[in-house]
Amino acid sequence: MPAVVDSSGWIEYFTDGPNAERFAGVITDVDALILPSIIIIEVYRRVMREAGASDALAVAALMKQGKVVPLDDRLAVLAAETSHRHRLPLADGVIYTTAQSASAELLTQDSDLEGLPGVTYIAHPKRKS
């Protein structure tokens, strides 16, 4: 089954956080991995800020082993509608809509997405839900 790991899952994986193993299997199954392009932006930005451009480039290269889905005009309109309907922040709306469009499971630690169809929410032990 295709799967999307949202930005929080990628960060958890790259920092070897408490839930890293929960995301590892999906991240390493590159044949089933769907990657909304906005996730590259979010993760690259975070890694660049915390570890530098060289590490950010290495992370982006690893991420692009999955199927990268660009944000086109059709997906943008659907994401706007989805964001409005579910009261999601912009990036979450794009990520969720991309997963739904690909009939993919979305794995996340983001409580904004908890309870939506097709979402597997993994609570972070250090955060309040």
C-alpha cells in the first residue's frame, strides 16, 4: 500500500526520536513511498536551520528516493477545499490531499490530522496530544 510520512515523521526518523522506528519501515520502502513536494520544503528548512546546508542537501536526496508529487493547480484547489473543510493549516492540507489522491496511508505525529480517514496518528511521547 502506498504511504506518505509527513514532515514530523521525517524529522523523527532523521533525529532518531522515540518514534523513529514507527516511521522507518515506510521511509525505507521507497517503492511505496509517496512524497508531497511541500514536505521537502518543510524538512529541508528545518535541517538547514539546525544542521546546515550540507546536511539538508543529503536529507533531501534521501527523501527524493520516493515518488515526489509536485503541487500542481489541480492538487492546489483540492488542498484548499480540504484545508477549509477540515480546518487544516495549509501544509497539512496539501499533505493530506496528496495522500488521499494517491490512495495512500498518511503517517503523522501532527494532532491536526488525527482522526481523519486514511491517517495513522502516532502520538509523540514528549508532546501532549
